[in-house]
Amino acid sequence: MEYKSAAPRIIAPKSPNLFQIALEIQKKGPLQFFTDQWRIQGDVPHLRMGLHNLFFIIHPDHVGHVLLTNRKNYDKLKTWDVTRRLLLGSGLIGATGAHWKRQRKLMSAFFTPKSVELYFTLMLNAASDVTTRWETASKSGQALDIMEEMTRITAWIILRSMFGMDLSEERLRTIERDVETMIRFVYRREMLPVKAPLWAPLPSHVQYRKATSRVHLLMREVIERRRSMPESSWPNDLLSKLMSARDEESGETMADVFVRDECIGIFIAGHETSARTMAFMWYSLHENPEVAAHLRRELDAVIPENQQPTLEDLKQLPYLTRVIKEVLRLYPPAPAFPRDPVTEETLNGVRLEAGAFVMVAPYFTHRHPDFWTNPEHFDPDRFLPEREREFHPYAYCPFGGGNRICIGNSFAMLEMSVLTAVLARRFDAHLIAGHKPEIEMGGTLMIRNGLPMHIVQRV
Ligand code: HEM
């Protein structure tokens, strides 16, 4: 199959000095600064960050090279150390080698397109709960922060579907905030050229430690509760799968600390990303009323009045899928993710030494002018099947690629389809007057100043 391609542009791969970097990031924010460096330096921008060299991988040929064809040379080594130590422990996302292989194999069965359909009804019920709250907000005219709304619903879905947890509203909020505190802390710490020891009694350290111990305690409680039930009555979910898995050689079950780490990793990876995408979905529908109108025509035509969509209905909503894909193109919730070159390599004349930090950066790949016509424009019809077939295989990679492609991608696509089908059918959401969302790169792509919207009931 012929696909659209163009050679990488390497203009001037030379980093500004650390002082300029710090000043510019302070002035423009990281997203604009990295965008400018891409324009100035070309497709492998280089930043010298203190002792480390950081390179962005943007061109689809390079993305495919790092994630697939030469993936053995791009592992999760030193760049992942802080995240592993302070956030994910031994969980799949940061795991490597034989441990990663074993865990990936064990968990994959839960995430096939067919297996995730098991969670359709649960997702539908979660969307219905939101409906009740949004009806009230629509009547009272009170604005809701859509980022928070989406985070709460995706957090509930992941905890319920994977671990059978049904937390009260209050506990749900606490765990969300705690996990958010942990992620921000780790993200900021990674960026610091000099790191204070963790035992130092700084307010951010204290907050991080308290949040971590609350999250660990909750996970321990869930594991212990499951263990107190006879194994024959365990529900068919990921937690049971993890707790009952036996090592092929020793026959032993997984230690609780490994189960806990997997649970924390799945919770983190499995709700913030979908929540961010859903928030950007509402923002995009607000910004592009003709897209919103098209989507609603499709929803009205397929889902019978006063009824919830069925799984079959969802398969008859191609425009909805195109809208979600376009949201993921312009606003990939994982805008950049790191790898470590194991041995030195030269990519189109740019030397990536062993020990350098390499960031695969879908946010920029998805806006590459050689691969996307009018890249800043929101146009779901880019994903019409006949046009999709012409994409470079790595021009679009919101879920990563190669053997470490997101394990939860089918789960996420189903979840986002259900939430959008139910909520967009019944409600419009309008940004409050004068609010300008500030999009920024944190651990995920986010809206720094929130997304306050008025909800208007349609039907
Ligand atoms: C819109 C939603 C999502 C997006 C955009 C997304 C994106 C990604 C990306 C880019 C990676 C690859 C990271 C890398 O190669 O370093 C990844 C990995 C992963 N994701 Fe997702 N994700 C989403 C939802 C989910 C969900 C719902 C789950 C779980 C239920 C999940 C679990 C994971 C896990 C466990 C990994 C690590 C896989 C491995 O290394 O083998 N993600 N995700």
C-alpha cells in the first residue's frame, strides 16, 4: 500500500543553552517552546538539559524506527527510574524485559476488543448517573468543570470494572486527588536538574508521601477484601486474574506488592487519559458547531428516542468514531513519552548517544505539515476509511505503537464512544463567556485553568 511520505527535515539540530531554555519555557510554556524548537531545528529537536541531552522524535519514519523496527535499542531504562520508584513500582507501564513480557501476556486477555465489551453495561450505567447530575445543572444554569466531571466518571469506571471497587463520591474524589498529586510531583521532580532528597520536609514532599500512603492503603484494603472471599466467588475481573496467576516455574502466586503496583498503574493509565480526551471532546464540539450538529444528526438517527444506545448501535456510528480519532489527533493525552537509546545511533545525521533522553512526541507528529493538510484544523473526515488508508503507519499514534502499544486502547475507545453517545445525544455544553482554556503539557496534555461549561439539555 502506498502511503503519503516525506523525508525528515533536519535544519539546525543545536540546543539553546539551559538559561535560554528555562527563560523561554517560563515565558511561553513548554508546549509553545517545544513547538518553536521543532520549527527552528527540524524533525529531531535537541535540548541540552543540564547533564542530559533530550531529543524529540517527531517524524513518522523515526517514530516507527524507535517504537517498532529498532525497538530493541529503545528501552525504558534511566528515564523511567523516577517514575518507577515513586509512582508505578513494578507495574506494566514502566516494566522491562522478562517481567514486562510475563505481565503483558497475563493481562492482554482482558483487553481484547471482544473482552472489553463485557464492560459496556457498566459504562452505560456510569453515563446515566452523569445524566441525572447534568439535568440538574442544566435546570439551575450552574456551570460545571467538565475536566472534573470526566475525571470522576472515568475513575469510577476503571475502579469498578478492573477491581470491583465501588467507592463513595468522597473516597473517589480523595483517591483522584491523591493520584493527581503523585503524578504532578513525579513529573515536576523529573524536570528538576537538582533534586532535594525525599526525606527533606518540604511541603510538596509531605503532600506526596501522604497521598502515596493513602493510595497504597486503599489498594491493600481492596486486595485483602478480595482475599477474604472464597476464590470460587471472585468476580471475573483484572484483580482476580492478577491475584490468582501462578508463576509458570515456581507455581507461586504474585506477591501483593506486585498486584498493588499493577492496580495503581492501570488506575493511572486507565482514567486520566480517557478523561482528558473526553474534556477535549467537549471543547472541540463547542469550538466546531458544524461537527457537533453532524454528530447529533448521526446519534439521533441511530439511537431510538428515550432509549440508551446498544452495543450494536455503537457500531453504527462511524462519524462518532471519526470525531474521537480527530480529538486524539489534535489533543493526544500522552503528548510525549520517553525512551532510552541502549547504544548510540544516528538518525538522519543527528547523533543519539546511549544515555540520552528520547521523547516520542505524538503531539507534534499529529501536526506535521508534511503528513497532515491544514493540521491545526479540526476535521473528523480525515479519518474516512479511504483517507485513513493513505496515512503513513506512524503519522497517527495516540496509543503509541510496536509491542508496547497501549494495552487499554479498545477499552478506551469503547468507553469514550459510550460516554459521548449518551451525553452528546442529550446535552450541549458551552464554555462560559470569556474563558480561554490554557492547554499545557504536564504528565498528560491538560487544560491548566479548567473547562467550566454550561450544560444545556437537548432532549
Ligand atoms: C485515550 C485513552 C488512552 C491513551 C491516549 C493512551 C495512551 C497510551 C500510550 C501512548 C501508551 C504507550 C506508552 C509508551 O510506549 O511508553 C500507553 C501504554 C499503556 N496504557 Fe494507555 N492510553 C489510554 C487509555 C488506557 C486505558 C483505558 C488503560 C487501561 C485500562 C491503559 C493502560 C495502559 C498500559 C498498562 C500501558 C503500558 C503498556 C505496556 O507497556 O505494555 N491505557 N497508553
